[in-house]
Amino acid sequence: MRNLSIVIIGAGPRALNVIERLCWKIKENPHLPAITVHLVDPGVAGAGAHPPDQSRLLLTNTLASQVTSFSSINPEDPRSGPSGPSFTEWARAQGYRRMGMSYEKAGPDEGDPIGDLDYLPRAMLGEYLAFSFRRIVEQAPARLKVVEHRQLAMEIAKGGKAVVLENGSQLAFDGLIVATGHCETMPGIEDQKRLDFVNTQRDKNPRLAYFPCVYPTGQLATIDPGTTVALQGLGLTAYDVITELTLGRGGRFTGTAADLRYHPCGQEPKIRLFSRQSLPYNARGINQKGVDGGHVARFLTKQAVEVARHKRRNETGDSRLDFEQDIMPLLRKDMAFGYRSAKLGMEPDVDGFQPTDEENAIIDRILFPRHLLEKPDLASFRRDIIAHMREDLKEALKGNLSSPLKAATDTIRDLRAGLSAAIEFGGLLPHSHAYLVEQFIAMTNRVTFGPPLIRNAELLALIDAGIIDWAGGPGAKVELDETHGCFTISTPFSKGLTRTKADVLIIARVSGHRPMQDKRGFSRSLIAHDLARPFRNGDYQPYGLDVNRSLRLLRQNGTPSPNAWAIGYVTEGARFHTHALPRPGRPSTQLQDAKILVDDLLETLLSEPEHSIQTT
Ligand SMILES: Cc1cc2nc3c(=O)[nH]c(=O)nc-3n(C[C@H](O)[C@H](O)[C@H](O)COP(=O)(O)OP(=O)(O)OC[C@H]3O[C@@H](n4cnc5c(N)ncnc54)[C@H](O)[C@@H]3O)c2cc1C
């Protein structure tokens, strides 16, 4: 029996979960061969998409108390207690304290202690993940060795048995794990057109610039004060841009979230917002459910999804679901249940629960805010959007149990098990999968997975200070204006077309992984060597590499790859919601995925004759 060589590409949170699980397996089973894990990533091991050296102004949108990298001491027994600190516990132990609006290491008499309701900077999350990696590796059994390679993986070699690194060296593997998460994407046709436009028109307008990707946000330092910046996308990435261009330039906020004021520093550009619908994200309600509390799914459960599948199979011979017809009514019912519970101050009887007409109308208004979208001109759109943001902030300040509206939207966070059962591994009809990716995810991101409420308070203060405004409304489009050498954002309102000119266009969006557009070429090489294929659902191709339920990469003909697995965000497409981090005290899909992958990997590799286990 010789050592197993496992190569993991990408050293983000998911790789961490896999290494922790391998440690557990080796501790548990003295008959397993020694394992060498080669961890390949140019970045800080553990941190992944959260580099510790990024701006400390950028916040996580997850409460730090609800983030952990560690499983239970005995992963099979959640009652055995956590094997490591949560993000908050680590931050406190490191001496971090809240100093006004920032977080710094400080003495016990300075600032305030970090509490369970703090959203900490992503740079600190990177430090925490790097600490978690070191700790897991330090405590690894002697028979598990982790070798770090601070390199990019470029391609597959030796007929699918080795990986070529950026420096040309090759790593042979028995098993390959792809955990490349948020891979960088090559510029698309539209991006290239805009980049060419900037290159040819800059003599007319020296401020002209195009940023197809926001990260690293340090690149935005090249934008001059007074420039007009059109920011496309109003999600979490947009908040990073706004923070960088205001607070990051020396501006200040004073007051509280309920009444915040911005004091400009004079270095800010003018920021003009728009997106497909040009609707802002709703703020997260203050968490009143405790660190491990949450909504218990009553209607959108795994069992209900199974019943819906069974019905479809009986009626049509095809068990794939139609998301809008089969799942949305269940989701709306859970939302209504959350809404009524908050309104009554107690849970209603589940049996026979039906949303009232009034509750249905309220949920419709949350999910499909036609009252905000159908406006005659930009002035009225802008006025009503700002009024909506102020109302939404008031609700968020009441909390996710006290505000019926926030209680309703917060239920969606805890419906992931049912949603995954419906969506994953091609569980939806292709047209319905397209609806999910292109409509539903954007909608729930806007209503449920928005920023910490302080970010919307800041947005309102920046609007009051004249730094931020709307560039357009629903259906806004970008045009290239060769006459003036600028971008134009045009919106067709019923009273006529509105046009806003901008020197700089920033795309504030983190898109899913498109294997054929992987900037590094690694996913393309996996596909070229028939270790993987892009995920497709019929004629719809969303994102990600295709995997089966054991997280084995699937080859061109749909058979499992003999020696390659994938985990995390790179599989979003076949999987759903792979980007959340594990929560302390709650069952975790991420940790469960690591278990599934490691079990299958060891079983597969150990069934090969040269690795078979010696039991004496
Ligand atoms: C800007 C941003 C903010 C986010 N904020 C939050 C948040 O606040 N809360 C939350 O829960 N989630 C957040 N996420 C979601 C994020 O997906 C998860 O937190 C988590 O990082 C996903 O883990 P992962 O291991 O799948 O991928 P990643 O964290 O993306 O790690 C993948 C790693 O693979 C490496 N890699 C890629 N290609 C190669 C290659 N060819 N060779 C070698 N290495 C390679 C990358 O360098 C990276 O380190 C955020 C994501 C982004 C992009």
C-alpha cells in the first residue's frame, strides 16, 4: 500500500472543509494509507474569495456569529460541541473591538466588544479562514501531510493524471479535487466592445474608463473626483464600490442608522445607479432569532418537494418540476406563515394554514413590486424608490421577528433544504431552471440576502448629500456615445426616453463560473481531457461544472470521472446555493458535502489494487 496523493485546486473555505474531513477519516481509521494533500492556490490558504489584504471597509453580509469553519469535535455527533471558534469568537480572542464604525485590535477599555449582531469586514473573514487553515493543518494526524503550492493550476497533463502549475512543474495525483470557486472570467463580447470603445475614444474624454469587474477594488483609485460613474448592478458588489468611492476616499458618516449624515471629503466621483430593474436591495432586518435560530420550513420541505415530483411523474411521466407552478406556492405559504407569526406575536396553527387574500397581496408586493416599476418618468421612479428604501430601513430596524415584512422575507433563508431538493441535479424543467437562475435568484437576493442595514442607511445619506443618484429605471440600457466619448444610460419611460451620460461604467456583479470562459483555462483543460463537462439542463446551460450526487465530476458522456471531484461554488448550476458558509450549531450543507466527497474519494481510490487497505 503506497501513499495517496490528492491534489486540491483552490484553497478557499470548501478546500478547508475537505481537509478537515480527511483529517477526521485518518484519525478514525488507522488502516488508511498515509495521504499527501497538495493544495494549489496563489492566494492565502483558507481565504479563497476573501483575501485578508483587501480593503477593511468591505463588510461580510453574514453575521460573524453565524459563520464557522469548523465542524463538531465528532462530526457524526453535533452534540459533541464545536471543534474550533466561530468567526466572532475568534475576532474577540484576537483582541478585535468595535471602534465607532470600524473594527480594530484595541485594549479592553477602548471601543466596544464585538457582539453577536456585528457584520465584520471581509478582510477579517480572510484572516479567520487563514487561521482556521493553520489550525486544522497543525492538528492534522501525522499520516496526513499538507503541502502548499502558491501557484495557479494551468492545465491537466499525463492523460488526466497530473496537473501543470504556473511555474511549469507537474503534480501527479491519485485523486483531484476542484474547489476553484469564483474563477475569473474572460471578457465577453460586450466587454471587449466597451474596452475597445474606451481605447479609441479616450482622446475625446480622458476620464473614460470601463471596469468589467470590481475586484480588487483598489483599481477604482484611478477614478478622478468629479467623474460621473455609472454603476450597473445594485447588489452587494455595488455596496463595495460605493464604500470604496466614498468612505474609502475620506468621507465620513455621523449619526445612527435611523438618521445618518454623510460629510463629503471632496474626492468622491458622482455615482449614478442602474440595473435591469434598477431596484435597490432591501436591508437585512436586525437578527432577533439568536445565533442558531431560524424559521422552520412548514410547507417548502423536502417531503413536499417529493410529493410534487411524484404528482408530476404520475401526470406527465416526467418528474422534473416547474418552479413557478410547483415550488412558488409552497414558498409563498412559508412567507405568509412568517408574516402572520410576526403580526400575531405567536405561530398560527400549521394545520389548515392558508394565506389570506391580504397576505397574498403583501407577498406579491414584496416579490413583484410593480408599484415601484411602473412609473412615467425617472423623477417619479427615483422619488418612490427612495421612499421605499426609507420604509424598508424602518422595518429592518424593527428586526426579523418584530417586523412582519422582514419576518416574511427572512423565511427564505431557511428554505434552502427544500429549494435544493427541488433544484439540484437537473430537478427542474429546463425553461423553469432558466426562470430560477435569471429571475428568482435575483429577486430573492434583492428581498432577502441584502446588505447589513447600515449600508442602506449610508446609501440614503449619500443620496441626501448629492453623491449618489439613479442613472436610469427599469429596462435601462448602456449605449456608447461616440460623439461625446462617453457612456449613456437610456431608459424607456412612458413619458419618453431618459438619458444619463457617464465617463466611467462599472459592472458591479459577481457572475457564476462559466467553464468555457475560465480566464486561467483550467476548467477548459479539465473538459478537454474529458475529466469534466459544463453543467446543462436540457437546452439550458446555466453555470458550473457538472457533478453527480457523490460530487464526482461528470465526463462528456455523463459517466463519472474515475479520479476527479468538485465542491463549492464551481459546481453552482448542478448544485444550488453553494456559496454560504457553515453556521455554528446548525446542520451544514458545506460540511455534509465535504463528507460525501471524502467518503466517495477514499472508497474509490482504495478499491484500486495498489491502495487496498491492509487490516493486519
Ligand atoms: C466578493 C465576494 C463577497 C462574498 N461575501 C460573502 C459573505 O459575506 N458571506 C458569505 O457567506 N459568502 C460570501 N461570499 C460567497 C463565497 O462564495 C463563499 O464565502 C466562499 O468563499 C466560497 O468558497 P469556495 O471555496 O467555493 O470558493 P472561493 O472562496 O472562491 O475559493 C476558490 C479559490 O480557488 C482559487 N483558484 C481559482 N482558480 C484557480 C486555479 N486555476 N489554480 C489555483 N487556484 C485557483 C482562487 O484563488 C480561490 O482562492 C462572497 C463571495 C464574493 C466573490
